[in-house]
Amino acid sequence: MCSLLRNICAYSMTEHNFPVLQNDRILKTIRGEPVDRVPVWIMRQAGRYLPEFQEVRAKHDFFDVCQNPSLACEVTLQPIKRFDLDASIIFSDILTIPQAMGLTVEMVSKVGPVLPHPLNDPSDLSRLVKPEVEKDLKYVGDAITLTRHKLEGKVPLIGFTGAPWTLMGYMIQGGGSSTMAKPRTWLYKYPNESHQLLKLITDVVVDYLVMQVKAGAQLLQVFESNGDYLNDELFSKYSLPYLITISNEVKAKLKEQNVMQIVFPKGVTMNSLEMLAKVQCYDVIGLDWTVDPVEARNRLGTNVTLQGNMDPCALFATPDNISHRAQQMVEVIGKSRYIANLGHGILPDTPISSVEAFIKGVHEV
């Protein structure tokens, strides 16, 4: 792998000579074309529930894995080798962007991401830097390129980013939170500076996604993981405009290299989902486990592909029950313009047998 990685790093961003894609089921589904079965992948499918991932993590720090293209490639491929999935997603983290913008991010065991020096007030915006994405986040691009070769065309590779509001939340809160009170306070107390920060992040996100596609990503997902902290008013002001900008600017910069885009606005209201569908920027809207998929299909229309939305906790039921639930999910949402997934990332202690049962249930419809 080392010699291949050296060769990849020597390529220009457009001279990769990737293997031909053999399974385009997920891409055909997004385009509204008929498929033989519903495509399925799992958010956080490369992660702690896999014993082979735990072996890697026992030897390496989390962000060391993210920043080492060979290791990131290795763990990206782990679920593809084990399960019959229709897409891979590069192993990385949404907080690579705050890191590149000058903030320290630590992954603390049993706590999660911690930013020990968050943005406390608008004066702290001066601490942020505008990164050179193709230099400062090159390790992600190298991991994508290496993974595309190692996949040998088996399935498409998804690149991803956190959305601006979600990243702003971590940068101000200093980590995860049950309320995200500090960043939400900024929206009311410092509205102009909030927009300033969101614009800074958006510019980096656009460059980051463009770089990922040039490196080999065949599909993109934008994670608005902290969407559940926004009511309709806040979503319309502080999330939606930046999601629109990201989609439009990525398309404009990529032109003929453009790829399809997924957005996952976790926890937003049905009204906010409708707002997102009406602007017609994203090809796929991901649904979290709290959303009624029938209502979503009725209100969001048939021109957008839906993704989701089994409760990750449902994977702790019996295998038969899991398969039955997966079948029901597919039957309710319908096989057209639908990608089966969970309604959020898979939990770290999920049994392997449960993942197998979930995939089996989807495939049996």
C-alpha cells in the first residue's frame, strides 16, 4: 500500500485512472432510475462496532487515523469487506475543518470531541485562519484517492463534511451538548457575527467538498447533525441559506465533474424539511429516526430521493425483528428514489449480527 500511496500523491487531482465502477445502484436510485433492489449503506459504518476497527484504534489515536491516508483507507474498507453494502464513506471527521481553521480538537475517550479553547465571544473570531484546503486537508484527499483504487470499483465512495451551523456549534460550545445553548445564544446576541462565522465556514466547506470530488469522491453528504437545536425561524436564517450556498457553489466550481449531493438535517422539523426540498438544491434528503417517512414522502414530493431512517437503537432488537423492521421500512417508503440507512450513526456497541440482519431485511424486499 505504501508504494501505491506514493504514486497517488504524485498524481495531479485529475489523473487518477480509477477502476471502473461495478455497482452504481445508489447513483441510479438518486437519478430516479429503476434498480434491482434498494441500495443500503450505514452512517458511521466504519467505526467502533467493528472489532477490526477497534484493533486499529488500540494502536492509533483517532485523529492519527483520520490524518494517515493508509489507515483511513484501511478502516473505510472494513465494512465493505464484511457486509453487502452499496456505498462506502471515507473515514474522517466533520471536525477536521475547525482543526484546519486553527482550533484544537481532541477526541476524549467516553466523552467524544472536545475543543478546549472554543470561541467565547466575537473577538475570538480573530483566532481563526482561512486554511489552504488542498494543503491543510490534503490527507483527506489522499485517503479518498487511495480508497478509490483499493475499492477496485466495487461500490461508490462518499465524501462528506459537517454543515456550517453544526460546525459553528462545536466551535462555540466546545464539544457536544444536550442544548447547544452557547451557539444558540450567539444567534440572538450576535446575529451579524454569527453570519460572519457561518460565511467563513461555508467558504472552507465549499473548497473542501470540491477537493474531495477532485480526489475521487463520487457522492457527497453534508451533515447538519445539530439541526435539532434550530426551530423553523433559526433554520431558515442560519442553516438553509448556507446549505444552499454550499450546493450551488460546489456545482458551479465542479461543472462537468459535478457529483450528486445528500444533505442530512438531523432533527429539523417537517416544515424545515419542506423548505429544504423546495429549494431543490440537494438530490437526497436524509431523514432521522423521528420523522414519519410516509409524511415525508407526501410533503417533500417524489422528485427528491429520501435516505434513512431506522432508529439506531432498533438494532438491539432480535435479528428477526430487525429484518422485519427493515422490510417494513422499505415497503412503507417505497423502492423508488429511496436509499436505506439508519436515522443517525450506528452506535458503538451494536452487534455485528444486527447489522447483518438489517441489510438482509432491506435486500429481501
